[in-house]
Amino acid sequence: MILLGSDHGGLALKESIKSLLEERGIEFEDCGTYSTDSVDYPDFGEKVARRVSNGEAEKGILFCGTGIGMSIIANKFIGVRAALATDLFTAQMAKEHNNANILVLGGRVLPEELARSMVAIWLDSPFDGGRHQKRLDKISQIEHELRRNNS
Ligand code: RB5
């Protein structure tokens, strides 16, 4: 199951990606926003990233104007690997090397067709594991050390 979230700057691209997921028969939940009214991206990034972090959902896709704000908020959550992808190569590497569980796209940056292809390649690419898993394990270790030291 894929959770989707956007602010007003990412709304149009979110709608397009919803139709892509429907065409592919992939289950998703739209966590908002649902109109073009101006909203704050952290509110919607949190809705998605918290549930990916706690294991309720395996993956998410977040959208804002640039993708930057959503990346910043999503990566605050333990276990979230949110990747701001800018082209096909970064979308593919986000899965193959980083095993990104949240893909972040900029609605004011990316042409719609490119963004749809980016989502497809991120979904379809396998995680390469091996040396890349070792690097992700280091990130997890640092996350847990930080959590221990802050509590
Ligand atoms: C909203 O105007 C804009 O700041 C937001 O969509 C995003 O680009 C933030 O990073």
C-alpha cells in the first residue's frame, strides 16, 4: 500500500500519479491535501512519513512545489528514507542504492510525463542490497544512537 501526500504545490502532480497507480492496479491512500487552498507541507508530510515509519504502510510518495520541504519533514522520522528525485536516474537509484521508502517529487519542477515515468521506475526497480544494505544499516545505527541520546 502506498500513501500519497501533498501540499497545494504538489496537488496536481499527486492527482496524475493517482491515475497512474489506478492504471497499474496498485493500492494507495490519498492523505491530502484535497484542494488548491494554501496549506503547510509539514502537516501532510507528517501524515505519510509517520505511518511509513511505524510500519503501517510500506511506501509513500510526497509532493510539494520543489520537493524540498517534503524531503526535510519526511526524513525526520525514524526508518524513513525519503529521496527527492529529479530525473529518471535519481528515481531509479533511489530504489536500487538507497531503498527509498518515500519518493519525493516537485510538482512545480517536473513535467508530468517525466514524473509518471519516475514513479514507475522507482516502483519497478529492485533494491540492490549488498554494500548498499551495509550503508543503510549505518544510517539505522546512527538514528538509534541519536534517539537514545535525546531521550
Ligand atoms: C509552497 O509555496 C512551497 O513552499 C512548497 O510547496 C514547497 O516547495 C516547499 O518546499
